Amino acid sequence: MEDKKPKIDLKSRLGKKTVGSPAVGSIPPPAGVGVPKPSVPAANPSRVPAPPFGSVPQVAAAPRVDASNPYGAMAPQAAPVRIEPQSIKIEMSDEFVAAQKSGRTKILVLSLFTAAIGAGLGFAGGGISERNKAADAAVIGAGELTTKVEATTKKAAELADVLKAAKEKLSKSTFPDEEVSKLGAINLPFTAEDLNGKGIGRFNGATLRMLIDFSTIVDKVNDQKEKLQNVLSGNKKAVQDFLAGQTKPQVRWSVVIGNGPAGPWGTMQPVPTPFFAKDGDKPKWPDDIRIPVGDKQAVLKRYTSGNPVSEDGLFIPIDPATQGSVCSTSVVTTLRRELGDLEEVLRGNQNPGEEKQGLLDSGDKLGKKLKQIGASAP
């Protein structure tokens, strides 16, 4: 009787493994063919200094000349019931916010552009030749930027002097004709576009941050300077009339006494045609003023004696010297403040506890940094 030997199940011992055909593309290529060189990690965009918006000197927000505020007006005009005077609207604050937004957008694009440069240099870093070319471009770019920064700083100093002169003339009740003309001719030449193609991705973080700050401030100064020039030149006559009123005060406002909820009260009423408060020894004041109400004219008599409360309405001229005590903010005061604030952005503030670096100082420091880069060997 033959012994039956047990069959050895090779599959169970070796494991049920099936060998499939290799997938397309899984076969390693021959050595040296199509193998990409390991790339140097791209520069981390997060390391590129983001625009330090919080550190940029801000031109102080200016108080508005509110049309509804009777003391913010320049030349009264007739209007139904309550005449709204002709006013000089100084929308510096809102327009300046728009300029800030525009500048921030430019700088954001610039930051992304700079990050892309850094990444490109990282990938190109595998070759010594490429690195040398990038370094050479940065040195040349630094030299070109130095020239532009120095020219801009020089123009900024000129602008600061013009702003100071205009502010001083307004304080002396003189319209700054010459300075307004100069404001229109001065423009700071540095722009964000000047940074393109200058190899700034090779600059150190401190220099790059100074460049972004400088570009942002210059953009805002140009916008604010243009707004000031437009306000002054576009409202020359109204400003001149107001300044003339400082030496020859005119009555521009009156009060009309009427019955209020709990007794007599006064209503502010602009005078349609201002008249001199004093004109010789015996000034002549109008006996009445006419106010348009719809398609008709309402006549208000000037109060001289007796009961000031009248159904027909009586007006009492207001002493122009008291305007400042009621509302100290005038158009000229606002313009002087705007001129002074912009001058501070340029010159900075050296008062203890209020120190701020101005564009002139930052331009000088940036120029020195760029000169160091321009003078360095690749």
C-alpha cells in the first residue's frame, strides 16, 4: 500500500500575491533622463514684510465745513424758510481715506509681486550664474532707486516750504496766490511702479519695508496736495471775501425771535446780502431783508425797539465778532490745519511725547540704505 504524500500548497506558504503588469509611468526612467533636479524651496511669501499700514504717518483728519452749521458758511444764499449760505466744502477727510485705500491696494499688489520675485530667486538659486545675475540686478536697481528717492526727498522739502508759506499768509488774512500756483506745479516723482525690475527681492527686510513705507506716504502726499490746491484755487473769491471780513467785518447772520414751545426763542437766519458791521461813523444797515419762500418773497423787518416777537418776523443782526465764540472752526482755520498737517507729514514732529518721523527724514535714511546696497559687490 502506497503512502500518499500530502500536497504542498505553495500558494498558501508563499502568500497569495499576484503580480500585475506595471502601470504606465511607473517604470523608473533611465538615469539622467527626465529627472528634475531638486529645487531650492521657494522663498516664503510670508517673510516678505507686509505693508506696515499702521506705522505710516497719517495726515490728521480735518474737520468738515458742515452746510447745516450756520457758522461753517462763507457767503449766504437765499433758500426757502432757512437760507443756506454759500459754503466752501472741504471734503479732505473722505477723499484722503479714498487715497489711503488706493495706496494700500497698490502696496498689496507690490507685496505679492515682491513675494513672487523671492520665489523666483529661490528656484533659480541652484545655479551660481543665476544668483550672480540676480545680485547684479539688485545692485543696479539700488543705484537707480537712490537717485529717485533723493530727487523725491528734495521735492518734498520744497513742498514743505510752500505749505508753510501758504499757512502763514492765511493767518495774516492774505490769500496765498503764489503758493497755490506752486502747489499745482510740485509733484513728488517716486511711485510704486519705480520698484518694478529693480531686484528688490534681494534687498534685506529692513530696506524693503522702508521702500514700501516711502512709496505709500509719497502716494498719499501727492493726493492730499492736489486736493488742497483744488480747494484753494476753486474757491478763491469766497476765501478772499472771508479774509477781507477779518479786517472789515460783515454781518452775515441774524436771529429771528419767535414763539417757541415754552416761550420766545431765536432762529438763526443767514443774511442774503451781507453788509458791513461798521462803515464810517454812521453805518447804514438795511431796514429789511427778503427771503424767498417758494415762489414768493418774505420780508423781515429789522428790529429796532419794542417787542421783538412778531408774527411777520423781525430780524436782529448778529455781531460778526462773536462768531468765533460760537463756532471756532472757520474755513480758513480748516485750511490752515490741513496745510499744517501735510507739512508735518513731510517734516515730522519733534515735540516731546509726539515724535513722528517725516518723509524728509525717512527719505534720507532710505537713500543711505540704498547706497550701501548699490556700493556692495555681488
